[in-house]
Amino acid sequence: MPELTRAEERALAVVDRQAIVSSLVELLAVPSISGSDAECDVQHRLAKDVQSLGLDVDLWSMDIAELTAAEGFPGTEAPRSEAWGLVGTQAGESEIPALVLQGHVDVVPAGDLAHWRTAPFEPTLRQGSIHGRGACDMKAGVVANLAAVRAIRESGVRLRGGLALHLVIGEEDGGLGAFGTLRRGHTGEACVITEPTSGTLITGAAGALTFTLEVPGAATHAATPYAGSSAIDSYVRLHMGLQSLQAERNRIVEPLMREYPVPYPLVIGRVEAGDWSSSVPDRLVAEGRLGLRIDEDPAAARAELEYWVGVVAEADPYLRDHPPVVTWSGGQFAGGAFPSGHPLGAVVAAAHADVTGGPAPRERGAPYGSDLRLYAGSGIPTLHYGPGDVRLAHGPEEAVEIDEVVRVVETLVLTAIRTCGTLD
């Protein structure tokens, strides 16, 4: 280890590996799928943990109707009847916390259980990793945030600047939790979101816009398909056109995104058509995701996709007179970027290097939407740094290495002390 201050040494000395593992296992056992009752339950459970850290706790029921009607609402996909915000704050010399550690508590559904080697919400330890839905996306990050604050508190180190924990719901389907937290007035001088980054710094996040494509057809008996028009056949032409649009949108790539084979994906994730096997389908509904560049105007991207669909439809004999309809449903993630030269990036990079004994982490962008753009849009310089490999997220092999979680906790401890300063 490099030369550390006494305060840093004291705080690192009380990082508790076993407690980190136990906390993560307990949290993974809560099936807090976006929009579910458990998404709310986990916030009340975590509120007790935040209170045990001696922080001032703000646990509140969000007014979903008010937030939905508010300007800039980021969209949502999962139906929910209630939503809870949770913030813990340790006051400092300034009214605004010097650092925010943020993480989301919701997870995506497990998918086909046949693909899982173990039950997704019965976390298992195997070969130094913890497996389960949400392990890396991003309950390991939530636990790392809590563990870092706990280590500082239990070491007796007193921070000069304020430190805040923002634990939010609804990130997976748009960002309702972060949007509501920021509208409530919670803020900070800078923010680290502990999304999985595989030992790198994410300083730019591309956007992602959810859309629905409705394709009409003309129903007829399957024995006489020539008397109608199949919505599926028309969709196939549109699908090929969307693949061409993806290729066009990926011709020019921002520097932070150049390591990805497809930096700005355009993916259809769900297709539904027809209601009878012996009928030509008269309607197809496809739901997809349009990836944005970090600096792209979402309105311009929407217009481009709508124009492209219109051009392809003109070449289809049926769609020419019965055009498909594009609507923008679900989450609407704009891109977001961490300001170049802001000191937080150098602080996190140096802390990582000090903990690992290696080089500073490289910077890169993320090809997915996140809460980063909401914090950046509110004037809070924000980056991603957290445990896990995003390639395992949302899949049946989701897992996180315990050693990596501990390294992130230690990095966050140093980051918080060096950002907030101490009174010792």
C-alpha cells in the first residue's frame, strides 16, 4: 500500500469482508423486481441499515402521479402503485454534501428459470463469487456504498464535508427513483454511482429510448394468404430496415465508446402478432430499444427512427397505404457525461490505484442508459465506478467477485475521505 494518512489507515482497517458478504447475500434474497411490492419492501429494510450508520434518514412515499406529470419525467415501463425514496445524510460544514454515493435497489425479472443453475433469488457462493439476480446490477454496488460509510463511521474518522447515500428504485425502467430524489431537493457537489464497471471509470453513458412499433396487416384465412397481407411479413422488411439504421448510426463513434463492437445498439426485444394459427395476422406489435450517442439529442434520434420506418414502409405494398406507427413508450434515457477535468475523476482513479497497487483505471463510456444523466442534468458531476461485469447483468449467470466488491469498498472509503476531508 502507498503512504496513507492515519485517518485512511484507520478506516481501511475496519472494512469487514464477512459483513459485506452477509449483507449482499441478505439483500439478494429480496426479489426487488422493478414495480413489485418487494421493490418497496427493500427500501424499508435498507432504511434501518442507513439509520444504524447514524445518518439522518429521509424515507418518503413518492407521489407517482405528480412525478409522472412533471417536466422531464424520464418514463417508466413497470406498473407500480407505490414508490419509496431513501436518502441518508451525514451533515458537514456545507449545506450541500461534498459527495453522494448512489445505487439502485431494483432488479430485472429472472427470465427463464431453466437457464439458471441455482434459484435466482437464493444467492449462492461459488468459487469466490456470489451468484443471484442483481448481484452485479447493482446490489453489490449498494452494499459497497453502505459498507464504505460504515467503515468510516466505525473507525471514528470525522468528515469535514457532508456525505450522502441515495438509494433509489425504478432505475431499470427509466429512473423514477433518481428523478424523485432530485426533485425532493437532495443534491451534492459530486456523485459516484456504483454501477458495475469492471475496474474502470465510466465517465459517459449513452442513452436508450424504448419504443413500440405497431405494424398493420389484412386478416384472411391461412388457406388464401394472397387475399390479405401478413403483418409479420411486413415487419420482416421493417426489421431489416432497422438493422440498416443501426449500421448507419454506428458509422461514427465517440472516443469513449470505441471499444464496443456496437456502441449504439438498436434492438427489438419483444414481438407479438396474430391471434389464430390459421389466420393471416392483421397486427404485429414490436417493442425495442434505440441506443443514443452520449451527446445526442433524444428528439433528433426519435425523428431519425420514425423517418427510417417511413422510408422502409413506402417500399412495402401494404404499408405504403397503411403506415406503421411508432410510439415512444417506457424508459427514455438521454445520454450523460462527467465533466472533463473535474477533480472527482482523479480522486477515484488515485484511490483505486492505491487500493490495488496497480495503475489508475482507464476511462470509457457505457452503452446503456443510467441515472448518471439525471444527476448530470441537475448539475451534479457524476461518474460510474463499482463492482461487477455488466456483461453478466440481466442474465442467468449474474454474479460478482467478492474480492472485487471489497476493493470497491476500500476505494470508496479513500474517495470519501479525500473528497470530504477530515476534522482529525
